[in-house]
Amino acid sequence: MTAWHAGDIPDQRGRVAVVTGANSGIGLVTARELARRGARVILACRSEERGTHALDRIAADAPDALVEVGALDLADLASVRRFADRYPYDRLDLLINNAGVMALPYGRTADGFERQFGVNHLGHFALTGLLLPKLLDTPGARVISVSSVAHTLANLDIGDLNSERGYRRWIAYARSKTANLLFVHELARRLAAAGSDVVAAAAHPGYAATNLQTAGPKMEGRRAAVRIMEFGNRLLAQPAESGALPTLYAATAAGVEPDSFTGPRLLGWRGGPAPSIRAGWTRNDVAGERLWAASEQLTGVTYGGLASPEPGTGALPG
């Protein structure tokens, strides 16, 4: 893969994109760059106030941008359904499942799910399923899920998805990021089996300087941990503009394969987009099917018309 930059994003005029968590960090950069290239972008944000502030920042950089704010709280399935019900367009070209939380103290979503699994996976599973008809009706649509290289720290425990047998914040985070990749794998298999040209792929930002690292320590008042994270961001992390490039590549570059995983080229840490390392358990057909079934049961969202092929049938190209 040759060097790729935001300036390489193809013309996006006439296309509609939803970016979750677009009020800050790589989500804001992703939304801004898509809007600069002409896409109509919906900033799907938990806080409408912060979403409006992000819209103003994008408008200052790109006065002709077509940007709007949509209220979406991934920790509340009722909010996810409201967002999908209010989606105003007859097409959806890009769904960027970007929002996430990392290494938070134990907590539960409005629906009783462990917070990291609930926000990072179940909320996006529900959102994608509810918007699926729009995606299927749009030629060349893509669903991009933002995972993390931290997924390599832990496989899922399908019998304890909500960490009820013990909670370790980093393990729970890693499991939620494994869930992101298993979701992409199973979604890609089902789309291929249905003969759809919708591309489901994944990306990760490497180590990017955002507020994700400090959110957990701030919630607990751990000032020393906040300072350490802030120092690490200044010393080691790449800027959010660079961290967003793998997502933008997966969303817009030609030839992106279903179930691919794009990250920074330098040890998965920083640099331009390139194929990323990936744990073998995130391409396990049986695990993907089991997670899918559990996610449908927990969220009440089913994907009409996307039946699962038999495990190992090779539904994906290549």
C-alpha cells in the first residue's frame, strides 16, 4: 500500500455518511474530511451541545460543508431506535461506527449491559441493523467499525459477555474490541451470502491523542493517572488527524476488501494506513455466529434478509 493521505479521499458529493462519536477525536476528523470532499455528514453524538460545537468547527474549516447533528446515545437502545427512526434520507453510503469508551470503571448501560460491551459493540450492532435497509438500497455502501489493536489482549467469553463473573477494565475493553472485529467478520459473511455489494470492514487509529485515554481516570478522580495519560499523548501519540486516516481509507479508498482491518503501518502504532495485525479468533465463523445470535437476543434487533452461511463455507471472496 503506497502512502495515503486525506487529500487522496475521492469526491464524496452526493453521498451520505453517519459518523458516531463525531464531536471529538478521530470521529470529528473523519466527519470533517468527508464533509470537505462533499459528503453530507450526520454527526451522531450523545450530547447535542457538543455535536453542535463540532458542527461549528467543521463549518469554520469548510463553509460549504453539508453537516447536521443527530442525537445518539449508544448506551441507550431507545436512543438508538429514535436515531434510526428519524434518519431522513433514502440512502446511506457510509456508516462509520466510531464512538467508543475505553477502560472505564464498571458500569452498566440504560439497558443493563456492561458499559464497554454495551457501547462499543451492542449499540453499534443495533444501529447497523436498524439502518441496514438504507445501506442495502445504496450501491457501494460501506460499514466501517473502529476497533483497536488492544483486541489482541483478550478473546470473548461468550458465556460472560457482560463481565458478571469479574470485571477487569482493560480485559473488558479488549473483549469489546474483539467483538467489533467478530461483528465485521460475520456481517461480511452474511452480506456476501446475500449477494450484496455492501462492504463491511474495520479500522483502528493506533495510538492517537484523543480524550479516550483520560475519560476513565477522570471519572474516578485519579489525577495522577490523568497526568500520565496526558503526558503519553504528548510524547508518544500521533495526532487525531493521523489516527483518522485508517478509518478514512477503509471508508473511501478503492479496492477495500470485506472483513479487512486497516491500521497505522508502523507497528500498528502510527503512520499511514496499511493492513493491520489481527488475532485469529476474530475470523472464527462459529464465534461470529454465536456473538451475532447473542447480540440479536440482547438488543432485540434482527437483520432481515441476512442469514448466516454455514461456518467455513467460504462465503467471503478470496
